[in-house]
Amino acid sequence: MKKKLLGASFAAFTALMLAACGGTDNANDNKGTGGKENNNAAAATYEPEELRVQFIPSQNAETLEATAKPLENLLSKELGIPVKVSVSTDYSAVTTALGAKQIDVGYLPPNAYVEAKKQGYAEVLLQSQRFGVNPEDGSETDELVDSYKAQIVVRADSDIKSVEDLKGKTIAFQNATSAGGYVWPAATMLDAGVDPQTDVNPVVLQGHDAALLALLNGEVEAATTFHDARNLLKKEFPNVFDDLRILTTTEDIPNDTVSVRADMSDEWKKKISDAFIALGEDEEGSKIIYEIYTHRGYTPSKDSNFDIVREYADRIQQN
């Protein structure tokens, strides 16, 4: 389950994406298997006959897919076409699939969206909304927000008292394109003089719950997650808030996106936006998206909302 970060940088990620997707720009590949489009690859004329939606694994992938499956019928009713939901192996896989025209809609965290946009693979439609987090006990506030913080967590009995103390420690990160699981915490570490690749022993785990579980089990000495991911384990581990201590939190991060392949027609962009907004207003739909990502709804977004993400990516890349 564990693997080394292997110098994961955004430059390396971009090179990987180019290698993986560089041969998918001819007319046959652009058509994919889900709809009809003009042979002009630059034209936004794609109209899906089946909408293929892919999620990223913020928690156990099998559990996530089972939870998300009912969205197929809910979205299909809104859109009038079949909908297929799947869960990717990681963040970069969603970007690759969008670029290869294998999926139509991807739930992309901010850094993955920025990379997908840079490659010409995706356009942002929506940002998720969540209730804010009460810093005192991790409970939800009654205010809907379109941003969140990341955190670095240690065991309550740990001798790690500051970010500087992380030097030489084993730390559980998420994929290098995860804003909350890597980029923002890594920038916080760099600000404190701790290189997240050379000054610590980095371990990449899939899922914020997996990172915290590894911390609880003593397999790592710190973990980077979204704030407050301890709620993911509260049912199974009622004492998790006592057993794990937040070392620090980061600056605000734009919430996750609902993004579509770049050649999606304007008409279908609006249809898809309306359908996902309706999910947040539907009793059953709102319950499902909350169980998946703690999303409470969706609001229209624009690319410039993610300029701060580009700034952070540059900071990490320049390191």
C-alpha cells in the first residue's frame, strides 16, 4: 500500500500526463465512446449520448463507488441520457481519462484541475460547497463555504510540537496533485524550512482516511489531510479526536471542482451544471454527495478562481 513519493513534482506530473495523453488528439480518439462531436478538435461541440462521470478516491475506493452508484439514476433523470459513475485509481487518472476522452465529467481537486486545464483537457463548471469547520471540535458550522483548509496531524502523545519538528519523520501524504493532501501542507513545511521530499520520509497513501489510519496504527508519525478529516474515522474510532492532534492548518484552498472535457458543447455544459446543482437541492442527492465528499451543494465557478492554486504549484515546483 505504501510507496515512496519519488520526487513527485508538478513538472514530473506534467511530463507524465504528456506521455500518457500525447497520442490522443486525432479525430477518432476525440470521439471516444460516449457521444457525437465535430472533427474539429478545437470546437466545443461534443454532445454525450451517455454521460461518464468519474470520482477521485478521497476514501476507500470500493466504498466510494458503492455510495456514488445511485447518482447514476438521479443524474440520468435530470439529463435524459444514461449516466455511468466510476471511481479512479488516483487524481492523475481522472485527468488522463479526460484528456483521452474516456470520461466526460471529473471530480477534480483544485491542483488536478489546474493541470488538466493547462493541458487543454478540462473546463471547470462548478465548485463544491461545504459547511465550514469549527476549529474547536471539528464539527460543522452553519455557513456554506467554497474553500477549506488542510492540516498536518500527529498523534496526541507525539513529541512533535512544531512544523520544524517534522524533520526526519515519516509522513503520510496524498498524491502530489492533492491540494489538501500534499500541495498546501508541503508549502507550509517549506515555509518552516522543512523540505517535504528530502527532509522527511514521505509515504504516499490513497485516501485521507488511510493516512489517518496509518497514523493511528503508528505506521507513520504525521499525516497531511483536509481539515478536519478525523471525522472520517469517528464512527469506527470514537476517540480519534483525542488520539490525534492537529499540528497546524494551512491557508484557504478553493473547493473541489466539477469539470468537463474541454470539447463539451456549451449547451451540455449548462445541462450538466444544472443537473449537479439540482443534486445538491434534492434530498436523496444531497445525502449522497455529502457521504462521498461532505459536499452540501455546487455553485458556478470560473478558471480565475484557481489562480491561487497556480501560485502554490509554482512554489512547490521551484523548490
